[in-house]
Amino acid sequence: MSGSNDLMQAEWRLTDFVHGFDASHAPEQALAVVRNMLLTTLGRRRASSNNPEAVGKH
């Protein structure tokens, strides 16, 4: 269940970011931040699925 929790948290952060950002000034920056957030979330999920003992440890 922690995977869906991570996804929900990423979605909330993304929503907060989009609401607080005027993309008309720097669309490339907005896309880069969103891409980095998604890659970070996916990378954590992939790492935890490859190493079940590491789940919950930081």
C-alpha cells in the first residue's frame, strides 16, 4: 500500500506546484520539475520493489 501512498503524495505536491506556478513565464522549467518529480517517485518505487528489505528505511 505504500506505493499508492507515495503516488498520492506526489500528486498532492504536483497539484500544489501547478497552483503556485505561472507556467506562462517558464514552461520548460515547469516541465522539468514535473519530470524530475515523476522520475524520483518512480525511482523510489522501483528501488523498493527490487529490494523489499529496504522498504520503509531511508
